[in-house]
Amino acid sequence: MIIQPKTRGFICTTAHPDGCAKQIEEQVNYIKAQKKISGPANVLVLGASTGYGLASRIAAAFGAGANTIGVFFDRPAEGSRTASAGWYNSAALEQQAAAQGLKSHSIVGDAFSDAIKAQTIALIQAEYGTVDLVIYSVASPRRTHPVTGETFSSVIKPLGTAYTNKTMNFHTGEVSMTSIEPATEEELRQTIAVMGGEDWKMWIDQLSEAGVLAKGATTVAYSYIGPEITHAIYREGTIGKAKNHLEQTAKELNSQLAAEGGRAFVSVNKALVTQSSSAIPVVPLYISALYRVMKDKELHENCIEQMYRLFAEHLYPEGAAPALDGSLIRIDDWEMREDVQTEVMKRWEALSTDNVSELSDLEGYRRDFFQLFGFQSEGIDYEAESDPDVEILNLVKE
Ligand code: NAD
């Protein structure tokens, strides 16, 4: 069938298999062109099909020659409905890994559930023995607790008082003011349950109890801090509290793993267009302005460049790793550079519908958004027939 983008707000309900494969190929080629990363050997990536988790898996596999297991929540094509982008990404990644002779498996299902944890552990026991790196990159609007059965929903809201700032409809380029009412205590509790560190710790505890976590293993989860203008909605809002919980969990896991020489980190990453970040009010406009400034200063990075730096410079450096910021790895250092932020803020003040294309990288934002779903990839004929039914090699079936 001929596959075109169909957007509904900040989601695209279709995805293009060939375009997604092209995106994977470009990320793999980027990593292969860099200096080899010295470690890890067997890697488990939770939330491995898009955004930072996908880039982590590519960096590990093609940068370090690691065997990888990816766990993600995606759907195959059905009838006239295409598969989700993460499905096509993972299919392409498995193909590339096989071509490279790398051992690789994919597990599709709810990472929050005990069933998927058990399935993953059984796979590690059967095929890998142990894993020496666990990346936690799950981003989800909901989580069902495996013990209580309660389903939590996360919200992105300020705390205490309403937050008003500029936002953008990136499809139309319209800049307007938005006001978001503060979260209730209950909404905060649920957001921490979804995006805090509880599930990460459950994974590490269960892997450890099953004896499939290698001695000296490393685990990393991702966080964001960002500029003052987004603090009320992000860092000091519901999601920020969940990130505080994640960071606290890293400290606990670090003490737990240290007994065997292991380590747990939170890496603070740069703001980038992903399916998760495009859902946050205000952030797409900030990202557009940031892209413009970082591209002008030749500092721009995508997920893959960020993940290469994380692996090569921080997790598996040849010499000493840069000092932690407290307990955090900071690869948002270029985004947060004073000259970058000063310029972004100057533009922020002036941004309006009339000048958004000039002051920000609206075009770049839109392209990145469509590329998340395999559209606007170079060299793909989008008028040509494409088969939406794509199988994932090495998909572990229940
Ligand atoms: P994303 O939406 O691109 O990826 C989320 C991944 O989680 C996908 O692979 C998806 O399949 C998987 N997933 C969702 N629900 C799942 C479930 N129930 N079971 C298994 N897998 C599930 O998100 P992202 O932006 O790459 O975010 C990943 C992490 O990076 C998050 O912690 C986020 O806060 C952090 N981060 C993002 C940014 C940014 O700007 N995008 C910046 C800094 C940090």
C-alpha cells in the first residue's frame, strides 16, 4: 500500500517501514564511523524501539559489538493499519544486527509486568548467561502495578500554581499562550508511579535475584533538567518529581550494586524531538528555538550522537570519565551552555507566529517529528507501494 503520514495532534497514526529502516541505517552508519566503544558485552535495553532507548541499543551493538536484547511496547501491522514506528525500527535493527553477526533478540510487551520480566530473564538464562549493562528508557503515559494491579496515569502539570507560557502548534506554526492548571496530589502520586524509579528497581532486583546480572554490571536511566522557562512545567512539575524519584532510585541501586563492583547512573540528556517530548506543552517551541541556536553554533546533536557520547566518554571511556555532577551524568552540557541558553532566551522573548520560522528551527522540528515515523527520510519514494507487514527477526514469542 501507499503509506502517508496521518497525524492526530502530536501523534502520527501511520509509520513507514522503509523510512524507518533508512533512519536506522543512518544511525548505524553514524556509530560505525566513530571510534570503537570499549564495552559492554551483553546489553538489555528497556524501551528500546524509539528515541533514546533505540539509540542506546544501536550505540551498544554497532559501537561496542555488544549482543543486545530490546524490550518495547509496539504493535505489528494489522489489516490496513501500519505497524508502529518502533516495530519497524526494531525490525530494521534486527536485520542490521544479523548482517553484522551480532546476537540480538527483541521482546514485545509491557515492561512494567512481571510476565515480561520473567520472559526476559528466561531469555538471558537461555541465550546470554548474564547482562552487564541495563538501560532503562521506558517512557509511557500509563503503568499497571504488577503487585496491586492499580493502573496509574501520568500527567505533565505544574505544582502549586497554574503555569502560563508560550507554546506552539508545530503543524501550523501558530504560537500562542497556554495555561496549565496545577496537578492534584493524586495526579502527582500517579505520575511518580509511572515515571519514577520503582519499575527500574524492580527490574534490577529481579535480574539480580535470578543471577543474570553480571558482576560489576552497570545500569543507566535517563532524565531531563532543561532551562528556567520550562521548570514549572517540567523539572518542578509532576514529571520533575518523578525524575527526582528516579534519581533517588539510582543512588539506592548504586549502593546495592557497588558491593559487586557495579554502578547505577542517571544520565541527563538533551531535549530532542521524540514521541514523548512532542506531547509536552511549551517544550516543542523551546526545542525549535534550541535547535536553531545549536545548529548555528554547530553543537546540534540527535539521540544517536548523544548516546555515542554517553557510551564512549562516560560509561566506557578509555581514560577517566568526566566528573559526575553530584550523582548525575550530564550530556545536556552543550544544551545548557551559557551562550546557548542566553541566545535561546533572547529568541524566546521575541517568538511569535509571525517570526517562528525565522527565530526557531520550525522546519527542523517538523522534519524530525515526521522522521520519527519514517516519513521525510531522504531517498525514499513515498509514492511507491510499500508492504506494511514486516516481521521482526529474533522476536521472542511467549
Ligand atoms: P520515546 O517515546 O521515544 O521511547 C519510549 C520507549 O519506551 C519506546 O521504545 C516504547 O516502546 C517504550 N515503552 C513505552 N511503554 C512501554 C511499556 N509499557 N513496556 C515496554 N516498553 C515501553 O521516549 P524518549 O524521549 O526516548 O524517552 C526515554 C527516556 O529519556 C525517558 O526517561 C525520558 O524522560 C528521557 N529523556 C528524554 C528527553 C527528550 O527530549 N526526548 C530528554 C532527556 C531525557
